[in-house]
Amino acid sequence: MKLTELLRKINLLHAGIVSLTLDKIDELVKELEEKGKLTEEQGKELVQKFKKIAEKQKEEFKKEIEETLKELKLATKDEVEELKKEIEELKKEIEELKKSQQ
């Protein structure tokens, strides 16, 4: 399995875990509201707090993956594309030099 595929799967797994956690939080808050231990407004605030925390964790996780990739010193997609362009330009220059020498 390629590293990029593994990281994609890890990212999807992380997103799934976050989603399930938020679903469980919603269920728990509804249950607490039904039991009268939280008002509807308190429940909404609590859910919003957890969503903000989840979003922050998602961004931190993304940064950690990006840092790991940088540490591995792998070329980014943009870098690879730039190198391909440079190679094509060099090929053209070589061909022009060959033609001019004939």
C-alpha cells in the first residue's frame, strides 16, 4: 500500500471517528434534555462547543499529517508538476540544440 493511500485511509478513519463521536454527543445531549438535566439552549451550546473542539482537532490532525510528510521529504503534487514542466522545457531545448548542430 502506498504511503499516500495509507494517509488517506487514516484521515478517513479519523473523520469517521469524529463523526461517530459527535453523533453520540448529540444523542447524549438529547437524552439529558429529555430528562430535564439540560435545557435545549444548554444542549445546543454544548453541542456547538464539541463541534468547535472537533474542528480544531481535525485541523491539528491535518497539520500533523502535513508535518509528517515534510519530515519524510516527499515531493508535493505541485512540486512534481513543476518538475515535469521543467523536464519538458529541457527536452525541447536539447532538441533545438541538436537541430542547430546539424
